[in-house]
Amino acid sequence: MLYPRLTVLVGSKLNGKDNIMPASWHTPLSGNPPLYGVVISPKRATYRAIHETGGFTVNFVPLEMAKLSEDTGFCSGDDTDKFAMFGIEKTDTLLDVGPILKGAYGALECLLEDTFTAGDHGIIVGLVDAVHWDENLAVSYQEKDVLSPEARPLLYAGRGIYATWDRNSLIRLRD
């Protein structure tokens, strides 16, 4: 019932090295100031890395990166250099808190604002300091740019099943 969900790759710096992990539990929290939240277990290396470096990145990736999402979720940055193991390419960042992946259609660079305990996970709140996105994948709607279905956002349905949405699955209810 809770899936499929948009899956992102959360980037961090772990002992000075780039690290990523998939996350399906994430959400915008505020427009002013711009805050974004990711939900991560304190047991994860990414949780520790975010708190040690004071920030993180959120990479919005297409369906074509599903295998990378799956693979990076089954190993820990504590003992694996995921960038070397999976041949991951990255692009330039403004902050030095985590990587932005080549192939991502959008990314956020966030500074750690706060963390709240929610059961066995932490809700990590980031102040969005920089936004990157492929403007070629924007379409205008009510005088705002919104994401085009051509971005093919990665949706996780559970148990290794991934999907996306496209123009055929859209219903426009108003102009």
C-alpha cells in the first residue's frame, strides 16, 4: 500500500570518500526556508556520515539507474568504496557534503539542519543550499516548470521491482 515510491540516492562523505545509498523515505518539508527530509536508520553508515560532515546530497535518478540503486543498497560504505566497485561517475558540487551523480536529472545539496528520532529511524532535515536539474526535462505548467515524464523517475515497488511513469499514465484534471 505504501509503494511504489520515488527512490533517490542520498550522497554523503564517509571518511573523506564519496558514498551513496538508496532511499525511498524522503520528502520536501518546507518552502521557506527550503528544507528537505530523508529518513535513515542510525545503523547506516550514511546516517553517521551526514552527522560527521554536516550535510548530504539528494540525487533524483531515472529508471535506468535502478540496478545501481539496488546494488548500492546491499553493501555498506563502511567497508565498500561504492564509486570504485560500481564505476559511478559524478559531477561538480558547490558544497563538499556528498556527490552529485552523473545521469541524475536533479540534485539537492543540503546542510544538516536537524534530526528527529522516529522509532528506529532518524528524520534528517537538510537546508537546501543548492539545486541542480536538467532544464531540458522541464515542462511549463501554470507558469511553473515541472518535471517532464521523459525524466523517467525511479519508482521502487519493493523486493527488487522498479517502475517509472510516462505520458500515457498522466491525467490532466485542470489547465
